Amino acid sequence: MIEKKKNRQQSLIPVFIIALVGCIIIFVANRLTSDQIDLNKHATAIEMIEAVMPLTYDNDLYNDRMDIAELSTTVYRARFNADNVGLVFMPVSTMGYKDTIKMAIGLSYEGVIIGVRIIEQHETVDLGDNIDQLNSDWINNFDNRSLDNTQDTAWAVTNDDGEFDQLSGATISPRNVINAVKNTLDFYEVNRDSLYN
């Protein structure tokens, strides 16, 4: 009986060694790839920021940022010769028909929309997913709009007497994207000075 117990314990030694080696390999692989993962995230963020902030700036926009807990987003601040140029809100989230839609919104200092781009969406193919710049140019309807040049009632889909196409067969996704963009503009107008400090 004691011999059986001893044999059983000895047979577990190789399993323990294999598990230990596996853990070490996973730990080392994680350490080796974490820097590359961070670089990839940084490059993806920069690409999206540049897509909605085509204005000239000379600061490190990616690192000149602040988190906005109220909106669960980050603001990236563009400056040129220390003058404020604009902001990128990213990610701005809203619910679509199926899941959360995440976007980046670029605003000039004056509060004019420079660009809006979808970062992530899982909407129905050929319906709600037409909010995405990869599928249609619908998202470009926000360009050059501001609270000054677009009346409050215009920030809605055409079914709601607004100025934005609701996309055939899909009203929820465009409606919520429009509301998220308008809410971002409203927040910017009230908090502009503090967002740059």
C-alpha cells in the first residue's frame, strides 16, 4: 500500500514539471509580446486620431490627453505653437441595435466637427452597419456641422424630422449615433476651456 502511494506520487512529478515549464513559457511569452501589443494599440489609436484630426498640430497629441469620467472617454488635445487647435473624443460609445457602437469624434477649437469615424460596431450587415465609413459615406454627414450651423431639431433622422438619413431598414443605430455626436458637442460647448487645461 505504501509502495503504491509512493509510485503514484512519483508519477505526478513529470506532470508537475510539465505544468511548471508551461507556466514559465506562458510568462516569458507574455513579457516578450506585451511591448508589441502596446505598440500596436498605440499605432491603431494614432491612426484613428489622425483620421478625425486632419488639422495641423505640433504637440504629441496621443500623450496630451485627459480622461473624462462623465463620458467614459478620453480627450486628445491638438495644439499648434501652444495654441489650442482641437480635440478628439475617443471612444465615444452608444448603443446600436445589436451592441455597443464606439466612435472617434474630432472637433475644431471653434466646436466644428472635423470628422467622425466608427471604431467598432456589430450592427446588421447591409442595414445598421452602413453607419460605418467602411460600408457607406453616411458618417461623413457630420463633417463641418456645429451647434451654430445646425438647429437642435436637425440633429435627428429624417423619420423624426431631422436632417440625417435613417438608413433603409435601420433607424436605431443612426439615431443613437446622431444623439451621441450631438451630446458630445453639447458637452464640448459647456466644458471647452476646462478640456484644454
